[in-house]
Amino acid sequence: MNEGKESDLYVGLCPELNVSSYGDTPEEARESLKEAVSLFLEECEHMGTLKDILEEAGFEHRLHPHDEWLTPHPFMAEEIDIRTVA
């Protein structure tokens, strides 16, 4: 998830799936993004496109030792905006 502040809101972004959401605080943006990603994946499953979407995003499907999708990147990454005073 990438976080950034736009106007008075914090924006959470899952670039692998091109899903974003927002909140008044970083925590709210994070929780809102989790819900948005969950709903997106549920809809993909419902439409029968989940496998294709995950493969296009770079996820790897493994069946052994159990059925799972592995992320192409670390589980979580956060970007922090650093500003300097001139």
C-alpha cells in the first residue's frame, strides 16, 4: 500500500491491483483500502476473472503444500513523504 495526502484526506493505493481508497487519517485510509481490495477481489471471483487479474498483477499461484497466491512484492510497503525546510 502506498499512502499519500491529497487536500485534507489520506489516500491508500494498491498499485498491483490499481485499487485506491481514502480516509481522514492514515489508519482510516489503510482500513478503507483493505475493504476496497476485498470487495474488488470478491467481484473478480464472482465474474470469474480472479485468476487472470492476479496473474496479470504478477501474483504466483502455488498448489503445494496448499493452494495459495504469492505476492510479487513484500507483503506491505509504505512510502513516507519527507519535506525539507529551505
